[in-house]
Amino acid sequence: MAELKYEIKETIGVLSENAKGWTKELNKVSWNDYPAKYDIREWSPDHSRMGKGVTLTDEEFENLAKLIRGEAVDLEGDDVDEGEIL
């Protein structure tokens, strides 16, 4: 299996910490040298291991923030790249 390459480009904040010291974090992460995306996942204390997570483009992150604030999100006219979904 090919090695997964990642680099945390920006640490935004810690959402929670479990009893074993793993933290659920919001960061901007570059995966396999692609442009950094917003990323929510659990990390080991030294960031050498990680759990499953969610990555969001800038636009998806802005839409999430709007939804959290109770604002409507207008998706009309947005081009959806099926490669991003699948």
C-alpha cells in the first residue's frame, strides 16, 4: 500500500480531547501534495497517527459555517464535480 503523505499547513483549533490524549482538531491539511483543505479528524498526541475524518473545500467550509449560524445556503449554479463526491 502506498504511503499517505500529509502536511498540516494551518492549525485552527482543538474541538475535544479523549482520555488517551487524542485530539479532534480543525486544521488545514495538504494530502499527497494537493492544495490544503479544511480537515476535521482525531490525531494522536504527536500527530503521527490519525483517525477517519472529513475534508472540506473552502466553499464547503463556508457553507457549513452558514448552516451552523442558521443561514440559508444557495447551491443553485454551483458546479458539482462528481470526482470530489465519489
